[in-house]
Amino acid sequence: MKKLDKSEIEAVAAHELTHIINQDSLLMLITVVYIGAISILGEFLIRFSTGRKRSDEDEKKGNPLLIVGLVLLVLGYLVYPLIRLAISRKREFLADAGAVELTKDNQAMISALQKISEKSLVALENERMAAMFIANPLDTVAGLFQTHPSIQERIAALKNY
């Protein structure tokens, strides 16, 4: 906060306020609950299908519950978390645009992002907290696994806004 001037602090506050107005926390909570439910259902189907006695007729048909369970596990542990991260990145763009709408000053947000990105790496005990930062605090996370778009992408979007 010491690095930012008044208009930049207002832009960052407007960014966070836009997250609240857009109910991004609720959206992410619902997303995580659905991902968890799908994963649990997949695990349940796998355990149910492998834990029961099977007749010769069942052996000939295959095990559709096991296949469905495996598909749900793949979706729940691999595909849907990537979708959740993509949603998070899109919501950051929306919050940036909302900040410009509220402050009527895209340069303040651009300047704030530039200043914040100068030294955005911080020590995190829990990497899941990265989503709580305005810039990605992790230098090892890239591409599909980021909670935030890159500062360059955000600035380019704001320049066109």
C-alpha cells in the first residue's frame, strides 16, 4: 500500500469490491462443492462396483459403474479443477473491468498492476492462498494452473477497455 498512490489504491479497492458485487466467492464455492461432489460420487461408484460379488453374467457385460466412476474421478480430479482455475482467471478480468467502471480511470488500475507486479513474490505457507492476491504470488505456477491471468494480459485488456 505504501507503493500505491490514492487513485491506485482506489482502483485496487474497486477491483476487490467488484469481486464482492459479482459474488465471485459464492461462484467459486459452488464450483468447488460441485467438483467435490462429482469426485465423491466417482469414488463411491468405484468402491461399490469393486466391493460387490459379481455373477458370470456381470463379467460378460463388463462393469459400467466402474467405468462411470473412473470417468467421474478423472473429471473431478483433473478436468474440473482446470475449469475452476479458468473461471478464476476470467473473474479477474471482470474485476479489473469493474474497477475501471467504478473509478472511470483505467490508467490507475494499469499503474497499480505494474507496481504490484514489481515485487509480487511473497512467502506463502499454503499455495491455495494464491487466489487471494491481486497478482499471482507464485513464480512456479504457469499457464493453466494459474489463479490469475498474467499482469501483461490484464494490462493489455485494460488498455483496450
